Amino acid sequence: MAVRLILDKTMDEKNVTRYALSKATGISYPIIDHYYKNKVTRYDSYILDKICAALECDIADLIVREK
């Protein structure tokens, strides 16, 4: 089993760019890019919370557990 970020899918559905999300959250573009490309091994709850607030979504819209 694996946990995987689906931030890219959620952002595409909401027509939000990585640059726009970076500006809306105050999180640097490289960090947003790592989350977008699912290159993060340790998820920061503060960052996930800021992303959820900016995208007006739930945590389940950002992370899935695959079997």
C-alpha cells in the first residue's frame, strides 16, 4: 500500500496553476512543485492545511491511499 498526493489532479480540476497556488498560500514555488509532482516523502500538515484553505477543498482531495 502507498499514500500518494493527487494535488495535480485537484489543481487541474480547479484551473489553478502552481504559481497561483504559491502566491495564494505564501508557500515557495519549489515546495508547491514538489507536492504537485508527488516528490514529497514527509507531508507537512501546515503546508497541506494552507493548500486546502487556498483550494477550498478537503484533505481527501489531496491524498489517496492506494492498494
